[in-house]
Amino acid sequence: MNFISVSKSLDNIMKAKKNALIWSILLLILMIDSTSAWWAGGHVILSKAAVHALPDDIPDFFRNSDSMIAHCSADPDIANNWNVPHLRSTQHPNHYLDLELLKDNDLPKTRQELINLCNQLKLDPEKVGFLPYEIIEATERLALSFAEHRKYPQNSYIQQKCLVYAGLLGHYSEDACQPLHVTLHHNGRVNTDGEIIAHKGIHYKVDAIIEHIGFTPNQLTKGLEIQALDDLGKDVLTVILTKHSEVKKLYELADQFPSENETDPTLSPEVADFVKHMAVSATQFTAQLYLTAWQMSKDITFPSWYGKSFDRKTYDNE
């Protein structure tokens, strides 16, 4: 082998190593990007606590299925995956609302009204995000399934559907109680050009902390009184605005948050109180939405074909 061949071989080896490094970095970026909410373990903790907080008038099948609901609460993050780009493109904006982009405008009541406002402001609606509307719509979807359960209470397929929809709803309601999901400053303070100028990486620290602390349901539900929302749409938007008002406090504590890699973190009293507050509010809000959906279901009627050409009783347990 001559000098030129050796040189080419070395070049090929270096290029291969460089390409491998690039792909490793890209893979890491994709993995980090997919972590767009409380880590899965955090959602499991919060969802189980929300079910434990429910009053007795919620059906037994639902209150006894906290593990299934908690399992499904991770699904929206699974869908936020670059390997399924079409699904990801529609699901990703449901996890956040960059409220500052709307300037002084009131928060619209519906998803379509937000899209219309974004068009007026020359904003990409998907850059702004749809979190509150996903919560409202998911609550109504659960209410429909609860209404089916009222009609066919022994139908196990309808029961399973209620559990799946509850898990999906819980994911987004829990996201809404993490203040960084309702701000343009979602992973660090940004300037007018959108460049991060302080506290880069804070989102991952906050997302990880519920899972690392490992709250029990009793710790999050003690003393909680769960009442249905008076006005679903209005009250969800109020929660969003309330959580946005907590962004300042979170950034005041940003330097005290432990790394997302610390699985047994020691927290300052201020951070511990704030984290507990986030976890309890997520538990309460999710439970309120479950109860709201159940109460809404009393007044839901079905079209004439329901129970005739499409008879749900056909699928009842035998």
C-alpha cells in the first residue's frame, strides 16, 4: 500500500468517525426534543394522584383504574416523535402556548379563534401553540365517552375508551401546570430575536423533578377538595393565565434547581415548596377536569342512529 492509499484510508476513517459523531449528536437532540413535558414518571405520579383525589360519585371502574390512566398519560410524548413526522407535526403544538406572542390580545376562547388571531398578527399558529384548546377538547371527548358509559354501563370497551381518553387529557392538564409550557421563555430567557440569553436548559430540570422526588398520591391529595369547573372553557384559560403569572417566580429560583441527572436531589426550601405547589395544582386541575367531564356527560344526547344501526349493546360483555 502506497502513501496515497494510506492517506485516503485515514481520510475515510476520519470521515466515518465524523459522520458517526454527527449522527450521535442528532440522535441526542431528537431525544431531548421529545422530552417536551414532565418526564413520563412524573405524569404517572400526577395522574395516579388525580384519580385518587376523585369523589365517590365517579364510577368505580374509573377510580379503580389509576394505573391504566397513568399509563396512557405518557402517550402524547410518545407521539411527539421524529419517527412519525406527520403525527408529530400535528401533536407537538398541543403541548404548549407561547403566550407572549399574542401581545396584549385576550386569550381566544377556541382553537379556531386563536388561529384567526395568529393570522391577523402574521404569526404561525403552531409556533404559538394550542395547549388550552387541547385540554378543553380532550375534556369534551372524555365527557362523550362517559355519556356512553351512562347508557351502557356494563360495556367494557366503552370503559377502556374512557381510561385512554382520561390519560391523554391528564397529560395536557399536567403540562399546563408546569409554567414553562405557557411561555415563550420555555427553556431559558430569550431576547427579542428569540435567542436564549439566560438559564438555558431549565425546562429539562423542571420536567425531571417530579419523577425524581417521587411524590405519593397521599402527599399530593391531602386536604384537596375537588369540584367541577363552572365554565370549562373560561376556567381552563384562567388556569393558563395563572400559571403564566408563575413564570417569574420559577426563573427567580432557576439557579437553585438541580440538574435533571440528579435522581435523588436535595432541594432548597423555596424550590421544594414551588415544586410541591406545581405538583398539587396539576393533581387538582386534572381531577377537576375528570369530574367536570363526568358531570357534563349527564346532559349529552346521541344522534338517532346511535343504538339502532350502530348498537353499542352488541359489544357488551357476554
